[in-house]
Amino acid sequence: MANERVIDLTGKSSECREHPVLDLTKSFNTMSKGEKIRFIVDPSEIPLDVVEALAKVRNIEINVIESSEKRLIFVATKK
């Protein structure tokens, strides 16, 4: 995990931001080949099937680390 960025999209920040799906899409679009990013999301805002659909069209592999009602943690790797 040394070269792996972590992006928390759970909305616990006090700063104003866009919808988490837009933030996730922007992050996916800026990934370089071979890059890995660990994401933490609220599955009520971004369900796993949405994550997988967004990743598939961008040639990104998703590896789920943790999945519960409150939190989804996954590693995205650009192929």
C-alpha cells in the first residue's frame, strides 16, 4: 500500500463538494495505467454495481476489501 493513494468519499468532510459519484468518476478518469487507488465510499450513495459499471467502461479493475451497509472499501487498478 506504499504507492497507493486513499480517497475517502463518505462525505464526512466539512468542505462543500460534488456528489460522490461525480468525484469517483473524476478520480477514475485521471488514473494512469497501473495506478492503484483505495476508495472508501458509503454504499447508500454509491452502490457496488455503480462502481463496477463506472470502472468497466474505463478499463479499471475493482477489488473489494470490505463491504457492509455503512462502508465499502475497494482498490481500483487501471489496466
